[in-house]
Amino acid sequence: MNYKTILVEEKDQVAKITLNRPDKLNAVSPDVIAEVKDALEHIKKSEARVVVITGGEMEGKRKMFSAGADLTESGIDPFSPKLDQIRASSTRGQNMCDMIADYEKPVVAMVNGLALGGGCEILLACDIVVASETAEIAQPEISLGIIPGWGGTQRLPRKVGSSKAKQMILTGERISAKEAERIGLVNIIAPPEKLEEITMGLAKKLISKSPIILKLAKRAMNQGLETNLKNGLKIENDAFVECFSTEDVREGMQAFLEKREPKFKGK
């Protein structure tokens, strides 16, 4: 797959999507959104079991996961706003983040630097976040006279709680990787030189699990977050029952009894 704004690499059942606009601080333009969505569609059909999203390297500059939405290419003119274009721009970003959040394979964010605005919203849509010790995260839109428009006002409170989310969104202040881990925005912190190694180690653990059961677990959690506990338990019950229609449940149980590592086939 050849793209203009991203790089896609598949190796050892891991598909790595790299935001690759070094001259724009890996800012997310409409072209980036379209290419990320297209790459995810292709990866659905590939042998990859895990997706990793990261930011490309920038020579001579601070590392950047993504500076967020590329306002120069968004189609938004704040001095002569057209509301239909503004809504379309927000919807594009939300659709990409929704696709990441609902993706049937686990998606890991590998945050190698600053994750600002839309960059933060991308990692919010990912299942697990591994960040460099030097990473910083923010929703700085308030300083531009706008609010997050790709899911930040909705996913951030669900992830870190209302109080901390309001502090981040209403002040626009950056938080460190250490603080992000403390509040639950980041799962794992890694030394910069070991970020890739630790992220791929996590991906290897995910690959060792049944892809179909990972899909069911992720779906149950996502859908449960959108409803009350009673309905969520029904969703869990249905997914639990569905596990027993797979070959992988028998392999998992048999491997447990035989005290060996299971070999899941995703069936």
C-alpha cells in the first residue's frame, strides 16, 4: 500500500501505521484521514492481528505523534465560516476516530512525542496507549477559541473522569506522560530508546490471544460503556455465550488442561 501522508508496514502479524508529514508536524489533514481509513480497511483483510499507530520522525525537531488537525487544509475559514464545511470537517475526524475505536483488531497507540488536539483524540480512540517518557499530551483547542471536535469532549471524560477531563479541555494545558499514566490516559510509559521494543512486546502478547475472542471482548466493553450496567451485563452475557461457538475456546481449554501454550486460529 503506497500513500502520500502515512506509511504502512506489516511484519510478524503487526500492522504499523505511521503519520508521516514531517513538514507539518504530522498534523492530520483530510488526506491523512482518508488514507488512515483506507489502510484500516485493507488491514482488516490481512494476516495482521494488531494495529500500531505512531508518528513519523522529524529531523532536527522535537518528536511529534501529531500536532492535531491541520487547520490550513481543513476547509475551515474562521473569518468567513461556512457551517456546513465546519460540520463536515468535524465529522471526518470523528468518523476516523470511531473507526479506530470500533476496529475489530486491537489498536495500540505508540506515542513518541507530543500528542496535541486531534493527536490526543486519536490516542483516545485506541485500545491501549504506550508513551515515551518524554511525551506530552493536550487538548489545546480552547486557546484557539474552539473545542475538541473529534471526540475529545466525549472520550476524554470517559477515560480519565469528568474532573480531570474538564481541567485538560478548559485550560488546554499539556500533561506529562507520567501524569497521563497516573490518570489512566496512558497505559505504559517507556524510555524513548525502548518505546518500540516495549510496544512490540505488548503487540506480541495480543497476537498470542484468540483474535475472535479479542474482538468479542472489545465489542462487549465498547458497547457496555454506551449503556447502563444492566444492559451492559446483557451484552457481556451474549458475548460470553458466543465464545463457546468458536474453535478457539476448545483450543484454549485443552491447552490449559495440557499445561501448554494455546495455538489460536481465530475460528
